[in-house]
Amino acid sequence: MARLTVLYDAQCPLCVHLRHWLLRQRQLVPLDLVPAASEEARRRFPALDHESTLREITVIGDRGQVYRSTAAWIVCLWALAEHRPKAHWLSTPAGQPFAKVTVLAAAKYRELTAAPCEGRCEVPAPPG
């Protein structure tokens, strides 16, 4: 895998924070971070169900692989130099429950804080 595209909710404070965090990490696999359901996302992936990408993190590999939810978070960590070992552990039977609970907690937080996108998602500026 040479490149991953991460579709994230640009109206979600947690998602935007994680976007900025991902960009600051040393990447073993380059990450393109694109707002979910944006014109750019629709142009790159015309066959994708873009409404579903607003409900859960979606990562697309350069060969068309689609990762959602817990698998998407794990593949994001796998792409990062310092977090690849953690990604391997999270994909094991011992780590999977931790990964699932973390994603469920993030989804609940997102549900409580995200503004509706309504098809006009834009990339917010990084904090000053």
C-alpha cells in the first residue's frame, strides 16, 4: 500500500483535532485527509456511498480497499511510524476489544458535538 485517503467529518471538533494530529505524525504511508462528502471526496471516489462516510470514519487504500470504523482507525495508526506496533496489537484478539470501545466512545462524542455537514464540508484552518 503506497497511499491512504482518510475521509473525516470536517464539522466534528474531534475529527478535525485528529486530522491535525495525523498531519503532525511521521507517516510511513502518506495520508491524504479529505472532508467526507465534500466535492473532492465525490470526485475521487464517485462510486462510494458518501452519506455513510459522514457517519463513520472511512479510509480508502490506493488499490480501492475500503476500511470503516475500527478497521479505519487501525489502518490510520498502521500508517504512522510511531504507532504501527500499536496498530498491530489492536488488530489482535487481545487488542480488538480496546479498539472497538475507543471507536464507540469517539462516535458518541462526535454525535454530541458535530454540526451537520449538509454537503458543504470544507477543511477548517489549523488552530492558531
